[in-house]
Amino acid sequence: MKGIKAIIKKELSDHFSSYRLIIIFALITMVSLITVYMVGLNIRHELKGIAKPRFVFLMLFTSPGAMFSLVQFVAFFGPLVGLILGFDGINRERNQGTLSKLLSQPIYRDVVINGKFLAGVILIAVMMASIVLVIAGLGLLLVGIVPGLEECLRMGIYLFLSIIYIAFWLEVALFFSILFRNTATSALAALAIWIFFSFFISLGASVLGNTLAGSAETDTTESLVRKAEIVKAISLLSPMELYSDATTLIIDPRRKSARSVIAVGPMEQISMSRFSGPLALSQSIMVVAPHLIFLTALTLVCFAVSFAVFMRQEIRSV
């Protein structure tokens, strides 16, 4: 599209010269490095003098440091990057009067929204790729093991999932930036959505699970399994839960399913004994595919709604 490269260059220039982006990037990088450093030291100490198991390099991403693992950290704080990048993407330019001047040039309106979103995605990709590469280099120094081809592919899929996940929150922030003229209102609305999906979905899932599956006094194996299935089904409405399950399944090949409770009968015991080893990459991708499709669909739907609202709005100079 004509003019989209100019919009992307302009947005990238604004982002890279922004102090808030430098601060949030430095903070996330610092916490990630500290977490991986602690995990790497623990892994090196525990595996000292013994044969190194398979996929030990991936433990840098899944093993908890002082409080959380890297996967958990990105799942919880990654949305803040998207929200910070997009909460004032449109209304700031509208309030400053630069949006009308921009549209007075030979640039179509759809190019503006597409360019802002693509610039944000490029920035997210650069940020996450830098963090993953720095962590991989630090892991090589601490653990002393070179990752194999399958481990590199799993890290690449993890990187792709992280970009899609943060891009969803970027689009949520852009939507509220289009919907509200005041930047503070759009930031609060985006934060409210993040808090709702991060905290209240899990709380509501637990309450509904206890209500629908019976009280704790009459818990049986069937009711516990049913309660866990209800809680899991409701929790999957949250993008954070989708991302957490998908990345954990990809980074940890020992995980066979995203379900927290599995009813084990005689046939299940035979199956688990036969397939007790780590999942192959192709099998992990098949398990993760529904999560990835749903996350991508959420991002595209949110972008479509933002695009439609922006195209129908009247742009006036202030």
C-alpha cells in the first residue's frame, strides 16, 4: 500500500526515541536476565557431575527463579509492553492535530492504522528476539550446553507465540486509543481489560466450578475432574491462559496435555507407560495448534473491529 513504509518508519522512529519504551525494555530485560541467571546457576549446580538430560537448555525458560519462570513473567508482564506501545497511538495525534495533517497528504486512512499496527509488531518482534537471544547466550555460558536443532525450533515457536500474544494487547490498546479521545481514559480502559483477563477470569472460573460441580464436602473423583474441566474451560477465555498453556507445552516436551487433572484408568496407565518420554516437536505443535489459532483469531478480530471504527470516525483538526 502506498505510504505504509513512511508510516512504519515514522512510528518506529517515535518509539525508539521514546523514554518510556527504553525504560520498559530495560526493566523487562533486567528481570529476565536476573531470572535466567538464577535458574542457570541452579541447573549447573544440580547437574554437576551427572549426565545432562535431554532438553536441559529449555529449562532456562520453564524453571522458576526466585518467584517465577521466564515463561510466566512474559505471560503476565508482556501485555504491558503492548499496552504501552498502543494506548495513545491514535488519540495523541488527534489531540495534537497531526492526524488531520497526515491524512491531508496523499496517504489513505487505512494505511495509517495498518502502519501503526505493523510498526508495533515489528518493535515487539525485535524486543522479544533480542531478549531470547541474550538469554540463550547467557544460558550457554552458565549451563555449558549447546541447544540442539529441536530446542532451537521450540524456542523459535515460543518467540512466534510471544509476538502474537503481545500483538493482541497492542491491538487492544489501539482500539481504545481510537475509541476515546483522552489518552488517560484509553490507558485506564486497556489496563482494566488486562486486569480482568489476568485476575477476575481465574477467580470467576473457580467460583463457577465450585457451583456447577458441587460443594467441597461431597467431592468425589468424578466431581473433582468435572470441576477441573469447568475451571479450565472458563480460564481458556483469557488470552493469558491460552498463551501460558501453549508456551509451556512447546518449551517443556515432557508435558503431554494442557489439562491440569487427568482421570487415569487401566487403559490410560498403559498409554502413559508406552509414551512416557518427551513429545516430539510435531506432536507438541498439534497440541498447541488450537491455542495458536485462537490467539491469532482474537488478534485479527480485534484488529478488524479497530479498523472498522477508525474508518468510520470523523477526523477534524483541533
